[in-house]
Amino acid sequence: MTTIAISGKGGCGKTTLAAMIIRILIDQSANGRGVLAVDADPNACLGLTMGAEVAGTIAEIREQARAKPPSNEGMDRIRSFEYGIQQAVTEAKGFDLLTMGRPEGPDCYCAANNLLRKFIDKLSAAYSFVVMDNEAGMEHLSRRTTNNVDLLCIVAESTPIGVITARRIFELAEQLPISVKKIGVIWNKSENSKDLDGVANFGCVPYDKSVLEASIQGKTIFDIDANSPAFSAVRKILEETVINPG
Ligand SMILES: Nc1ncnc2c1ncn2[C@@H]1O[C@H](COP(=O)(O)OP(=O)(O)OP(=O)(O)O)[C@@H](O)[C@H]1O
Ligand SMILES: [Mg+2]
């Protein structure tokens, strides 16, 4: 299983790139165990972008467990969680989608969270690829929801603010005790990358009219031409980083 996490500033294109990556990997893993898309943004949009109707969220399961603790702990509780998570997995065409919903507060201790993490890890292991779209900013890193990651893509626009934000995310990821095998920047909506000293440059994804047009018209990622400039650039980046890293 290869886990890819997407991070970056608000509006830089995280969900769009996550959806493109998922669509490309669906084609790549046609004979494999498939792709699990994880929407870890509380303002969940990945399902909409992928044209999948969300069955339920992990946050809902956690809230239900808090409101109605099972009469006896142990197996009943474990089974009820496992069942809840299975219900929250949306089976879509070529991929499954897990929507996290609102995260727990930073100080909240809930035994449910440990169980949830365990089950999500178990569930993830059943797929060839797990692709996680995160909320804007760095909270997901601080909360360590992005834990064992093979590829952390920092999405940034090649503006001065984009450069500063990308560096902040990189530095935080380096400081935290999370395991990331490969980390680098994808410069989105731009033809030119910026040089971030000491940070890998995964490549550029150009501004693509057909991508913006699809979002304006409420279309899904599957409605965009798979050979459009943005798709071609994302495919090249994936080939160089996870498919045929060489
Ligand atoms: N390469 C591109 N070319 C043209 N438009 C793009 C490109 N990438 C993203 N967009 C557009 O930019 C807008 C924001 O993209 P998106 O929602 O993916 O950003 P985000 O980082 O997920 O935002 P948020 O922080 O709100 O979650 C969308 O309208 C999307 O269609
Ligand atoms: Mg988004």
C-alpha cells in the first residue's frame, strides 16, 4: 500500500490535484487492489469533485459512539465501530471513499479515536493506494492525522506567499514525529517552479482552462479530458515519484 497525502494553502488546488491523482491511479491499479480516497478536510469536497455521494462520515460514527456508549465494552464496541466504518465507506466507480468529517478537538481524549485509527489503518492496508486530501494549512500535520506517508505533496502557487507557505509546511513536517518517505512541492497553476532550498521539486501543473471550467459547471474530475495539460503534468509527476520512481 502506498499512501499519498496532499497539503497546502487554501485554494491552491489540493482537492483538484488529489482527484486527478486518484483518477490516474484508478487506471494504473486496474488489476490491483484499488484506490482508497480519504477526504480529511472537515469541509469535505473530494466526494463532490469525484462525483461520489458520501455515505457518512467518521465524525458521525464517533459522535454516535459518544452519545450512545454500548452497554458493555469490549467486543460489542469493537464490532459496532467496525460496522460503522464499513458503512461510512462509499463504494464508487473504481475507488472507495472515506470521508472523515469534523476532527476531534486537540485535547479531547476519546477511546473511540484509538479504535478508529486502528480500523482505518486496517482498512487502508486492503488497497494498493491511499490518497488523502487535507484541509488548508498545517492543522492536519499538527494533529498527526497524516502519519505514515510515502509521498507528501505540498501544493503551492508560485507566488511569494505560496513559497512562504510551502516552506512552513515543509519545516513543520520535518519537525513532527511523523514518518514521511518523500516530500516535495507541486507548483500548481504555474508553468515555472520556484526554488525552495533543500526541498524537492516534484514539478509544475499549468493553469488549465478546462479544469476551472469543469468546476464552474459543477462537473466532476471524470469529465475533464485525461490528456488535458493539467492531467498530463500530474501523470508525469506521479510516474516520477510513485509509479516508476527509478
Ligand atoms: N491547474 C489548474 N488550472 C486551473 N484551475 C485550477 C487548477 N487547479 C485548481 N484549479 C481551480 O482552483 C480552484 C480551487 O481548487 P481546489 O478546490 O482544488 O483548491 P483547494 O486547495 O482544495 O481549496 P480548499 O483549501 O478550499 O480546500 C477550483 O476552482 C479549481 O477548479
Ligand atoms: Mg480542498
